[in-house]
Amino acid sequence: MIEWTGLSPDEARQFLANKDKSKRDKRMSLKDAVQKYVKDGDNIGIAGFVNGRQPIAIVHEIIRQGRKDLCLSYQSAGLAIEYLAGAMILDESKNSIKRMELAYWAHEAFGISPLLRYFSENGIVELEDWSNYNMSARFKAGSMGLPFIPCRSPLGSDMLQRNRATVMDCPFTGRPIMLLPASHPNVALVHVQEADIYGNCRIQGPLYTCPEIAMASAHIIVTCDRLIEHEDMVRYPNRVSIPFFSVDAVIEVPFGAYPGNSHGLYYFDEKHIPEFRGACEKARKGDLTALKEYYDNYIFGVENTAEFINKLPLSQIQHVQKAESGIRLDAAYTVLG
Amino acid sequence: MPKYSTDFTTQEMIVVAGSRTLPDNKVIFAGTGLPMVAITLAQLTHGPGIVPVFEAGAVGPSLSCGLPLSVGDSRTTYKANYLLGLNSAFELTQRGFADYGFIGGAEIDPYGNLNSTMMGSFPDGYQKPKTRLPGSGGASDMACSCERTIIIMVHEPRRFNEKISYITSPGYLDGSPNARWRAGHAGQGPERVITTKAILGFDDDTKRMKLIATLPGETVKSIQEATGFELVIPNDVYEFEPPTVEEIRLIREVIDPQGYFVKKKIKE
């Protein structure tokens, strides 16, 4: 038996069996959604990939409300984790991360994660290392209702000494194979381009591991750049990436993944990401001034994402939209009034 | 106009070397950073038939929409032939659809095992390492399950060690016969290591790293001195063809004009 973080497979099954799966209007404010579904000590599944469709708006709201002793589960993440980590450095009594189950935390072209270095090199947060496929497959096992999933990698890696995977000889071929325990977060945070009021989601561009994270978790908060007519959603049933009955809350938040990339709508903000990352790098070296200023200005000093975006020059917002030219949204929709 | 460039940086050289190593008409699963730049250059030069795969889901895109800043960003999906997510991409590698994995790392040993997790003592120092690196990402999955692996990294003595801090992405493990098969790997392991100084491969019998070619300005001696373990030096080491004027132009003007991955000093 292993120690499960989040729900055990049997708890997850029982939880879902008792869940209200009705097709009802799930719109609510982001404040209420976070209040209702994100608790201290939760295992939180972070959707998106590095800085693509990270649930930034939801994370900013969590930071404003404050949550402690979180366990964060993700394959590769950037900004969402960096924001939570920055909040912890500024005031650990209000926001804190206890543990992370991860494959990668950095910002690719924008550089390494300053606060991963700070946390790990000072032994502040407990880490469990996996590969990208491992974390994706763990969510997939959860979404399949299976307690584990076999995987061929990374056998022979030192990661196996530090995570809960086990190696067995395959009963059918006799060769070694890794078994990964399923992941069932208490709540998944997901940002998509389009959703309807019932929670059906249509993801544009790469799906990352969003459908699996959503289907594996007990609760799901969805933010979307656009809330669209239900009729437009169900016109393409095989393009529904996350079905309504898995979702608990739907909130329309244009630019909800900013300053990251939301495929087809806006590219990375190549000015804002380095500005935030630079403040984190200073914090790693012991100077919190820039980081505190950033949070006071863009997170604590605003009520929501709309106010955050309002603080930025329109030209900068237009630039991230323009940088996405040539990328098509591949299904037509009517914006909900 | 002369064919060869006389004014290029080591970063540009490594991209050219990486690009030329990629065969046309193969499925190449590319990691972030230099592999993305090199595969773009290859697609624009000798390898229009290269099928790039990115772990966030894109298969067979045209990399003509600007250099992706992430293996998951919109630009990796332009005119892609198939696009789902991470699970589907890695399932392709296990099945055998990925001919090459193209990855980087911070530290390497003679058997091509790579570290991109931490520097310091392991396992005791794991929760408080000397330096923490970003982590595996998908590199370890590519190293295990793509049919062959091509590694690209900066050549410095501190990065080439007989024993590395942590094996993130397995190469030939301890180098013993059939080590990968016995570990359960599907793929055959590393084929080339492209560095800022050399093109390297692996000895067929011992699986230790061997020198294949020296890059412009380097010698067998300078390369051995920059390597923290003894290289196998065969008799047929040759000098690698310098970058052409056209290759350097493509990198500077078309692929990475902002210098996101090229020209920037790589620091872990």
C-alpha cells in the first residue's frame, strides 16, 4: 500500500458515485468557486503545460484568499507555480506549498524557475520527481478509474528511488515494466478557450493533459476565455475535450491564462513574463522589494483578472493578440451574451 | 560570395552541427531549447521531410510560424498533421513511431546518461541539493523510448563527468552488455552527442563515449581536456565542415532573430 496524496482510487470512485452529475448552469464568481472548492491541504492538479493555458486567473484568486499546505501535481508548469511560490515567500502564514509532484518547473525560453531553486536548495518544499509522461499517465490512470498504469519510462533513472513508482516483471512478457500510481487531485484548475454554461469545454490547440487531469480530479474549476452558446458546443460533439458532468464551476475570464499563451487568442507576453521572473530571481537572492511591489500592484491591488489587465498598456495586450496571427481557431462559435 | 561563414558563435555552431545530424524523412521528437532551433534549421535546409514531434501534442508541424518559445506553444502546431496531448505523444514513442529523440541536459557521463534534475549528493541530499535543475520534463521518456537518442549540450569539463549527480535520462546505464534491454527499455539508446566542441558517439562494445569529429577551432587534445572523463579516440576522427554563410543567415535572420536560444549563454 502507498500513501495517497489527494484521493485514493477507491475514495475517488466513491466520491464520483455520490456527485451531482446533473446538467445545470455552473456559472459562478471565481471568488465563490475558489472559496467553495479549494481547501487548505488539498492536492491541486495544475492543468496547462509550462506557460501554455496555465490557470493564472484561478491561482491569483487563490493567492488573494490564501491557502496553506498545498500539494501541487502537474507535468510541466511555469507561471502558475511561480505565482503560488512567490506568494509563499512574501507571507508564508497566508499561502504555502507543502509538496509538489512534478516533472518540470521552469519557463523554457524565459529561463529557469528562480523559486524552484530557492525552495529546493533551502529544503523548504517536499519534491517527488516524475517524468512528463509519468505525470500524464498518472492522471490518465485516474481518469480511467484504474489504480495504476504501466509505463516504459524512465526505467533505470534515479527518479525511481525518489518516487512511488514500482518496477515489476511483466506477467506476459517477463520484461521489467514500471507501474505508476494513479493521481486523483482534490481539485483541478483548468483554463480553456471555450466552455458552455454547463461546463462542456472545447480546447483549441494542444490538449496537454487537461482532459485527463479534469477527469481524474474530485472537483474541477474551469475558467474560459469565452463562454459560448451550448448549441455551438454540441454542434461538434467529438470536439468536446472535457464533458460537463466532471466540472463544478465555470467562469468566463478573458485573458485567464495571461501572461502565458492561450492558443489562437494570445501568445506569451515576452515583456511581462521576464518582469515577473526577474522579481522572483531577486527574491531568490534575498531582495523581496520587487516581488512585493509586483504582487501589491497586480494581484493584491486588484479584485480580478480584468483589473489586472487594465493595469497594462493596451498596446501590450494588442501585441500578444497580434503575435498569435496565423493560428486558427478551428470551430466556429457564437459568443454568449 | 564564400561558402563558409568565418564569423559565428559556438552557439550557432552547435545548432548547425545538430541540424546536420538529423536525417531527412525521420520522425524526430524534439525537446525544448537548442533541439527546437536545430530541427527548424534542418527543416529549412536538408530536411524538409523531417517530421517533428513535440511532447505537448503536435506531430509533423511546419516550423515556419516563428521559433516556438515552448514545446507546447501555438507555433509548434502550425499545419500539424496530428494534435492531441502529452499522453498521445509519449504513447507514439513507446509504440515505435519516434525514430529519434533529440534532447539536452546539464551533465553527462561516458555512457550517455544525462542529468537534468539536481547537482549535489544523491540520494541523501535530494531534498536539499546544491543546485536544483528544472527536472526531467519529457527528456527521460524520449531517452528510454525513442528508437535512438541524439543529445545536444554545451561542452565544459564540469558537465562531462565519470559519475553524474543524478541519472534523469538513461543512456547505456552502466555500459554492461544489454543493459538497456535488461532495464526494460524499448529504444536502443544514444547515437550522437553534439556539443559546442565535438561530434561524439559511443563505442559499439564498451558503450563509452567516443570522438567522431572536431568542430572548427578544436583539436582532439582540446576536446579531451574539456571532458571530465577519458574519451575513446579512434583513428578516423575528422574535422567537421564549418557552418555555411546560408546556415548562419537562417539562424540569425529567420529562426531566432531575438536570440532566445542562440547566442544566449546557456546557464543552468
